[in-house]
Amino acid sequence: TPKLRLLLTLPYKFIEINGKSIKDFGDVSVLAQYQIFNTTPSLKEESQYRQRIYLGAGVKFPTGTFNKQIEFGITEPHFQPGTGAFDFLISGSYFSKYKDFGFSTDISYSIATKNKNEYQFANRFNISSSLFYQIEVDQTGLMPHAGVYLEQAPRDKQNDVEVQSSGGSVLFFTGGLDVFYESLSLSLTYQHPINDKLFGSQTPNDF
């Protein structure tokens, strides 16, 4: 059905700490979204203003390793490929377009559970908004885009006690290019931090 979309994500992570590296699969997530609103496209009027809204929910499964060690001992939870816990996901997407210009927003909220190490990542809020321009070249569609991405979370908990050096917010500038060819698409996105407000002593975000 065109109103329903199912998203499966299997991340592979490259993590480097003081010259030591961890490379492994992260947690698998499954997200279903349903289209609750869509303007009816008209073949006679290509300039018609269009909007689409999706709402959805999903689950992140603890499939990634979360107790990996490197040569000098135990690795901090945020540098592990997986979290070792289930997360419950809520999401929404908004898309609008007039002629070749458009705007899109994706919002997500993850509700974390505790893992076997009694560590619980904080619930996390993300929002990404961008402006884009659509270019058609033969059968290939090009869509350059630019916008912002915000991530916020309170402090994590270890044995039900707040971890002081965790949580906060970061705002990124984003830019990139989406390429569409028949039923295939490729999305390239760059994120650059422009405002970090992290709690306690944490490694600042980089691009």
C-alpha cells in the first residue's frame, strides 16, 4: 500500500578512541510509518502545492555488542556499537513542495530501557529540517538540500543514578545531495556542529 512504509536500519559503526578502534554492527531498528495526509497530485498543474504527513512507531532491538573492550580496559557505553537494550520509537515526517522548491521535517523520540549492566541511556529527541531544490536530468533526479539538525537528551542513568557527564543538546548545520534513479536512491548528508551544550565533561561533537 502506498500509504504505508517500513524502514529497516542496520548500522555498522567505526569508533576510534585514542588510536584504538572498534568496528562492529550496531542495533537493528524497525520503524513503520503511515501516511495520514497527502494532497492529491494533478497532472495538469505541475505547479500545484503538495504536502505529505507521516506518523509512525517502531522498536530498536539490542542486536549490537555493548560490552566490547579495547586494550586498556572497558569502553564507555556511548562508544559501544550497541546499547544492550530495547528502545521504543515514535516518529513523524512532514514534506511540502511548490514547483521545484520544498521543505521537509523529520521528528523522532526514542524511549530507552535498561540493559544488563544496569545502564539506561536517556530518552532522546531529534528533529531535522531542510530546504531542497529538485533538478531533473533525463531519468535522474538531483535534490541538493540544506538545513539544521537538533538532538536533545537528559542525563543517562547507571543503577538508577544520573550519570553527570552525559546528556545535553547539540545543533548541527546540515547539507547534502539526494540522487534518484528509477527505483534507487542515494542520500549524502554532511553535519557540522554549530552549538554544543553538553552536561559535565564530554567529548565535543565533530563533523
